[in-house]
Amino acid sequence: MGCDGVPTQRCSLAYCYIAGLILLSGCVTTSTIPEMAWVRTDGRKIADDPVLLQQGKSDVAACDANLDNGSPTASARGCMAQKGYVLVRRDQAEDVRAAYAAAAQRGAPNR
């Protein structure tokens, strides 16, 4: 790749520009929003119970809290909280559910 017929200063400037773009491309980060999940505050596992799964779907629909549509509004979160759910990161959902289940076994308040 040469700069035949192009003034040296202009060619050098082009190379510097390209090198700068390459360096800056390494600085670009992709901001990923963590996947979220609704967890029951009574500690019961939704996936293990078809009745709870159907109830969860109904609650999500009633509260307009479908996570596939993006982050739920404050109103949707409040509605789900009244129905006994908390919004957590998906990768922490099982740990949070287990903590609620353990609290329920001890008879502690579940909120």
C-alpha cells in the first residue's frame, strides 16, 4: 500500500488517521444490559409448578411487566411487587429465590 503520486505530508496524515481509528476502536465497549427475571418473594420456584407458571404469566400480563418488551416501568414493578415478585438479574435469580425460600422456612417476613 503506497502513496504513489500523493504528497508525503498528506500520505503521512492519512496513515496517522487510520492508525488513530484502529487504536480508538479498541476503546469502544459494548454496554450490555443484564438480563432480568421476576422472582417470587415467597421463594417458590415458578418453573417447577405449572400452576405458578400460569399465575406468573397472568401477573406479568396484568402488570404490563413483560421483560421481553424492555425494562419494566416503575408502575409495572410496583404492581408486580404487590403480587409478590421482585425483579433481579437473571444470573442471580436462583440465589435470590433460595434466600426467600430459606426466609419463608424460618418464618421471617418475605419482603
